[in-house]
Amino acid sequence: MATNGDLNDMEQWRSVVEYQERKPNPAHHWRDNPDVSRYLDEWLDEIHYDVRGPYQSVENARRQASRDAATRSSTNCGGYDGQPRISIERVVRVYVDRAALAWEPDSVRDPVTGKWVAA
């Protein structure tokens, strides 16, 4: 991870995109029943995550989150043989997490005895 003197090295950021997928239609089969829609008009309850990072600035994390959200929103199915083109993923939430890196003393070396002591 590259650093720059202008950046705050004590913080790291990550981008998170939460999304859902459409429920598949059990009646659809590519060979036996291709005229039935491949997906239902319902969404699965499970939430999926795209997590990227760490980033040195909040702007970079926001850019990546925006790109991931646009990609998830544009995932389509259909649009051929007279079938309508439908989105198979929908974005539920997009956010950026901040992780502050704080150094905490773990152990200290005694200068007289030379032994390590828990802080």
C-alpha cells in the first residue's frame, strides 16, 4: 500500500456494497421449458457483500464503492428471443468503513534487568 506524506497513515478505509439476487424460477429449464421466465419477481433474503480495501483515503473507497454498485445494478438477464431484459441483482446499501489504527503498548523491556514485562 503506497503512502504519501499528505495522507493520514493512521486510518484505513474499505468500501462495502450490499446486494440481493432474484429468486430463480423453478419452472424454467433451458431445454424443456425455455419460454418461462428464468427469474421470479421476488428477491432472495440473503444479503451478499462486495468488500474492497484497504484504501488510504475515503475518496478512493467511495470511488470503488460507486463502481461496484454500478456493476451490481447493471447485471442483467434476458433481452433475446423476445424476452424482457431484467436486472438480476439489486443494491441494498453502499457504505464506507473507517478503521483507525492505534498502536497500543503490549510489552515493555526493563532497562535494568533486560526482561520483557507485560504493559
